[in-house]
Amino acid sequence: MAQRAEISVAERNDHELVALALARDPEAFRAIMRRYNQRLFRIARGILRDDVMAEDALQEAYLKAFRHLAEFEGASAFSTWLTRIVMNEALGRLRKARRTPEVSVDSAPMQSRVLDFPTGSPIDNPETSMAQRQILKLVEEATDKLPEEFRLVFIARVIEEMSVEETAELLSLKPETVRSRLHRARALLRRELDELIGPIALDAFPFAGWKCDRLTEKVMGELMRR
């Protein structure tokens, strides 16, 4: 009988990755970050509405999570545990920014962004590429304008495609509250977008490629240094 191929670290489930990370396997830490970077970045950005602040919050949240990894008891999904740590870090930074008049979230300098349209392949037509980037920019701006309680539900349910139950657990809400807030968020977005661009695929705030790699290696560097 042929010997079964060994499963790579990246293919392990979350509980196996946690066990490997507790054993100080560097590849387990990398695999966790690559698996959740995009979702967690979008959540942090949904709170802070700033790319740079969201990336800083995500980096610090990872370090906190990895320092307290032994405290993960499996009562909820590992992804939910991680996301709550990121949310708490982002919300803490948001409260601090609001207490500091000269550094408000709404007026903080924004780093210029280049959005990668998430097709997985290059787009040959420059006009099409530009139009898609403009659409995604409009989606980001419209999402940023949503009230926070609607914005987080929208990002979790629509952009991250989490279920009603997952979103309710993540945000400590009742499922019916998730549904009503999503309905309200979509209505507010339609008011902003429908007349301009019509129905579109809401897949904004990418955090993949070099950005994903950069943050992963920054966190790994901090882990090794500490």
C-alpha cells in the first residue's frame, strides 16, 4: 500500500496549528496569519477606517494572541477568538484616537492605496482595471460612512461571508439583530451607490500578496526578538 503523503503545516486544521504554535513551530505561526490576515485586516479596518492604523492594530493583536495562545480553550472557534482580540485592539485604538483631538480617525492622514481587484489573475484592459478600482474605492468609502454597528455586521456578513450565527457570536448579538442591521446597512449603501454604479460584487479591502507577507514577517520578527 502506498504511504500516505504527509500533510503540510498550511493544510492543518486550526487546533493542530495551535498545538504546533504552542510547541514554538515558526511555520505554524505563519500558517495562522496567512489563513486569517485578510479577514482580520478587514475587521480592524472596518473599525478604524484607516489602512495604516488597521495594519498596526492587527500586528499588535497577533502578538497579544500568540503570547496568550495557551489560554485558548476551544469554547468558540479559533477564528472567533482571534477576531475578538483584533476587535478589542482596534476599538481600544479608536477610543484613544477619539480622546486625542489632534489625531482623530476621520482626519488622520490616509496612506495612498492601490487596491488589487481580487480576480486572481491580471487584467489586460487598462480601462476595465481602472473602472474596477474606482468601483472598489466607492465601495470602501460608502462602507466607511456606515455607522459602526452596521459597518461591522456588513463586513462580517457580506465581505467576509460569515453566517448569521457566526456574526452573532462574534459581535455578541442576537441573530435577529444581525439580520436587521444587515438589512439597514444594505439600504444605506444602496442609497450611496445604486445611482452611481448599480449592482456590484462587494469584495473590497484586500489584504493579500505582499501586504500579507510583510505583516506575517513583521510579526514573526517580533516573536523571535521577544
